[in-house]
Amino acid sequence: MDSPQEDFHAPSSSRQPALVERVGLFGGTFDPIHLGHLILAETALDALHLDRLIFIPNGFSPFKTESPPVAGVEERLEMIRRAIRDESRFSVDEREMIRPGPSYAIDTVRSLLGENPGVRFIYLIGTDNLKDLEKWHESDELKSLVDFAVLERGCAVEFAVESLPVVHRRIDLSSTEIRERVRGGLSIRFMVSNGVYDYMMNRGLYLPQSSDANI
């Protein structure tokens, strides 16, 4: 398969009117949201000149059918709310969580564009997902509606993406690692925000008995 970067829709200042609002879209499972997510989001605000950024937790990812989220919908939403409450430029959108069936980015983008005419959306995609973009539902249409920017998280960009801006802030931290550390009785004290940590501990999230209940 040819490298997908040739078809990416890169930002073009020539077609954007002056003072257009630039809004980042940061999708993911966020199970749980951690400091790496927040650092990447803050870096993206500055590097991409975003006015604000929306966290979009998915309900059911078509790429993770064999590993659904461990924490429930309301639990993941509450952790995100607690994590971003001190940053006015961050918000969370729950439409993918309440939409039945798989979470498709194209449906979310169409909905957001209908509600926010004139806004330029920049969809943030991690290096770990970049290679699979061509497999996304209606990917060609999605690339015509939004700009893309790459989050260099955990691994380097494996191929040239000269047409795409790259947010350079590699964070070697993952939600999977956090869940595994909790199950193993190891500390995660400095991996998540204080509000998320307190919520996880009070709810007993990701402990061995909670994973079986799929809470």
C-alpha cells in the first residue's frame, strides 16, 4: 500500500479568512486520560495556533473491537472533566459516547461543522494511528473537511509527512501502562492529574475486580 501521507489535506492559509477560529479535535479512548494527553494538547494549542481544543472520547472504536474500554462512559467523561477543568481552552464533547454503534470521525466532523459554521477544525492524529488513516470510514471525505496534524507521541514519525504539521512532544506514557500499574499495585501518582487520581482511587477503577465488571 502506498504511504497515505500523499493524500493528506494540509492546512492552507490562502483559503482561510482572517481571524477564522481554529479548533483542535483530539479523539481517543482516554481510559484513563493522563498527563501525556494534557501535555500533547497544550503543546498543540501553541504549535498549531489553536484557539481551543475539544477532547472527543469515543464510545466504541471500530479498531478496538476486541478491547473495549474498561471504565464506563460516565467514568471516562468525569475523568476528562476533572483533568481539563483548569484550562478554559479545553472542553469535552460526548457525542461519540452517546451515539449508538461504532464511533466514526466523519460523523462527528459533519455534526460539528453543522453546529460551527466558519470554524476550521484541525484533527489531531497520533503517529501510532497515522498508518491506518486510509482505513478510516469515508477517509477521503474526512480529509476534505478537516486539516490534519500529527501528534508525535510514544514513537517517531516513521515516514515523511512533509504536507502535515507535526506536534513534536514525545510522551512515553500510555493509558494501557496506567491500567497495568494499577492492577499490579504500583503507583501512578505522577502520571495523572490530582483530580483524576482521586477519582480513580475513590472508585477503585482498573483494579482486578473492576476489569471483570467492565465498569
